[in-house]
Amino acid sequence: MYTKVSGRKMLLGGEWVDRERTIEVRNPEDNQFITTVPAASSSDMEKAIEIAKEGAKMASNLSVHERMDILRKAAHLIEKEKEAFAYTIATEGSKTIKEARKEVERCIETIRLSGEEARQIGGETIAFDQAKGSENRVGYFYRFPIGIIGAITPFNDPLNLVAHKIGPAIASGNAIIVKPASVTPLSALKLAEVFCEAGLPKKILSVITGYGHEIGDVLVCHPDVQMISFTGGVDAGLAITKKAGLKKISMELGSNSPVIVLEDANVDDAVKACVSGAFWAAGQNCLGVQRIFIEESRFKAFCSRFVELTKRYHTGLKLNETTDMGPLITEKEAIRVKALIDKGIEEGATLLCGGERNGAFLQPTVLTDVHEKSELATEEIFGPVVLLFPFTNLDEAIEKANAVKYGLQAGIFTENIKAAFKAVAKLHVGGILINDSSDYRIDAMPFGGVKQSGIGREGVKYSIQEMTEPRVVCFQL
């Protein structure tokens, strides 16, 4: 039981509003009540879109230096409140306080990059006289904002992934409506407060809290929303593409990322990187290491060392400075992942360590002998589970790494430059890390995948490209 307290409001067209219907936000660690947020209705979303039509005009009329000033001020304000932001992330979500602090630092970088990239939006001249009969024509193209961006964000990076939508949208002169995950809305609302304080004109930004099945379709299907930027699961992404109609779509849909370890690799370096890559944020990470392919001559040594380090991984209270891994986002999710583990073991997999569940907590889990066509190996687990496979040669490892519907990022550990370049050429992914796990990203790089891992690229500069359109200008002299 708890005492009812005044809940957080949502930002609708620049105004903070509440609603009779609310959503409870709870700490997944112990299900403790934190606060409530409004459960927006479809009419709330329609109103936000109507206001954003005016906001889009205002945003496009902001000068570049005004956009830059707002983004710089926002980054400065987040810097001043770093610990408060980290605490919010760590209480409403799965991340430990140490993981949350790193997310806040990345958010600051994302917003700063957005301010810097605002000045870089440009075009180029066109040689119209390359076409016969156009000798007296000159011109160029430039990029202009597309209007209203609809952003749908997940729970696993509740601050920085929101920043990756808002920052580029403001930098490129668009209005944006954010629908954050209903289990982790507080970080997004806190970020919206910062932008209000930084001087962003009203009507440009809305953060609408609510259930996806009630307000999501309005945002996705509305003809006045010119682009949907979505980060989440494949099933939801496929549903959005069917409903959205003729508009721009950018999607990051996750993966079950592979790492290849050749016999010439430094095993200690590979193990350390892959343990961190597998269990960061309790494995709820689109870049998380899920499948590791180890050359047979090093397989036993790698498994032994990997299990040793995994057993040292401290699972516990998120605000404890010594904790390495917290809970999954809900107990329901922990039950789902535990069921996948149990099913894999029934199908013949060998459990090397972990696999125990207590509420939303699930111990870091390492499996071998997993059937390569099983759900564990072919789907995104999105939990603290990693699978170890032996292989005999690089061609075999690449074939197995590619034998799934995903292709976000991959890693390879080797001292052989030819082997590294072969992996670069043959792995069907959006990014390849040499002598690192798949779990690496900076906020300035083009980020996204192939196959069912997504459409388009994020990363501030590349998001701006997605959020703008070229306009050709031609003068006849």
C-alpha cells in the first residue's frame, strides 16, 4: 500500500498537464511505487499533433544560432543536474547507478553534438550545364525540415534514446512529439523540463505519456506527422510500417549480436569485453552480446575464463556502487527470459552458470550446446543470457553469425588483418568492431542495422539527414 501523491505531468504542446487516468511508475527492483504520470487519450495525442503543426512553423523559423543556443543551454542544464538524472534512470529502469551515470554523460554529448551539427546542415551546387540545353542554368540544393516528427522510445535507455530524437529534431528545425515507454517515462519528462528551461519555444516539443495501444496508432497514422522515428522490437516495428502510410520511417529494432573469437586473439581481452557486452543493463541492450563463436582450439579456455568472470558479476541493488547488474524491467520479463533458458536446456543446452531467478532479478547466464535453430539462438533474448559456440574456421563462423534475421553490429577478436577485413566484407551487419564486442557505440557515428534490425541510421548527423529533405533550386539565366 502507498499514500497517493501528486504525480508528474506530461508536456502537451509546451504546457504541463495532468489527467484523471494515470499510469503508476514503479521501481522494478522491488515494485515500489515511485509516482504516476498521465495516461493520455487518443484525443490528447490528436491535440498534440494539432499544436505541433504550429510548432513546426515556429521551429523552421528559428535561426541556426537560436537552435544552437537552445541545445547548448540544455546540455549545460543536464550537466548541472547529472546526479539527479542518473538517479531517475536508476530508479525507474533497470540500470545500476554506475550505468545510469554513463547514460547521462552520453545524453549530454548527444545534445551538444546536435548543437554543433545544426550549423553543418547544408547542400551543394549542381552543374546543370552537364545536360545539353542547360548551359544557361545554375543552381544548388539545400535541406529543409520535414515538419512533425513522431518519436517512440524504449525503456532500456530512457534518457539518451529520447535525446537522440529530440536533439536532431530541434537542430534541423522540426517539431517533435515523443511517446516514451510507459514503464520509464520520468527521464523523458525530466529532459523535457530542461528544454523548456533552455528557452525552446512552446508548441515545438510534446512528451505524451500513455499506453501504446491507446495513443500509438494516432501518432503513427496521422497524415500531419511526416516521420516516425522508432526504437523497439521487431513485431512493433513491422506493425508500424504497415500502418504508417506514406511518410518517412527510421527504425532501430534490435539484434542478437554475434562476436567471433579467433585462435590468435587475446582471450582475456575478449572475455572481459564480452562479459560486459552481454550483461550491461541486464542484457536489455540492442547491441548486447548474445552469440559468441570461439575457434575450437581456444574454446575450453575461453569458456572457463568467461564463466569465472561471469560468476564475479555482482547482481544486486541498483543504487549500490558495487553492483554490476540490476533487475530486468519487470518480473514478467524475467519470467519470460527464464522460460527461454529452461526451454533451451530441455532441448539439450548445457548451463555453465546462472539461470536462477528471484523476482525481476535473473542471474547472468552462460549456455553452451544450444541448438542453432532454437529460439535462444535465432531470436533476441533481451536479457542477461549469452551462448557460446565452437567453430573450425572463419568461413563457418561468418556463416553462422549471418544465419539470423538480424544484423545490427558484430565483433571479431583477431590479430590477423586479413581475417578482420574478411569479416568486414562478409558479415551482414550495420557495424563491425575489431578486437571489441558488438556493444560499442559513440553518439556521433551512423548507427543502425540491416535485415530486421532496422531502417535508416541514427547518430546525430545521420538523424538530421533523415529528418530533412533536399530542395533543389535552379536559376535560368
